[in-house]
Amino acid sequence: MSKSLSDELEDREYEVEEKPAYQAGMSYAIVSCLAIIPSLLPLPSSFAAVAAVIGLLQIIFFIQYWAKISWFKNVLRNDLVDTTDEE
């Protein structure tokens, strides 16, 4: 997704970081992988607090990723509207 965003923004002549939304997406993916561990391994009940924190982090990182992708979508949509209005 970040490569596609980067290419599209470069085609529209925006200044863009090398991999937009990459860090947010990777953070979400890593925490999601960590969230699977409690269901695969028999862990003591004292691990429940850690599992809750991992679940909370998963939600937070997903919202960050979603917000960033949504922001880029709106930028690209507004650019498309602006270019069609000029013609």
C-alpha cells in the first residue's frame, strides 16, 4: 500500500516521504501477530493483563493506520476534483 501511495503522489507531483503509512501499517501488523500468541500457547492467567494491553495496542495502531490511509485517500480525491474543475 505504501509503495502504491508513494507512486501515485509522485505522479501528481506531491512532496512525499519514501514510504507513506508504512510504519503505521507495520506497527499494526506486528502487534496483530503478537495478539495471536495467547490463543496458540497455554499461558498462565497472570498473562491476561499483558494480553489486554496487546489488544488495546492493536486497536490503537489500527486506528492510526486507518486514519493515515484515509487522509491520503482524501488528498488524492481532492486533487482529482481540483484537476477536473480546472478543465
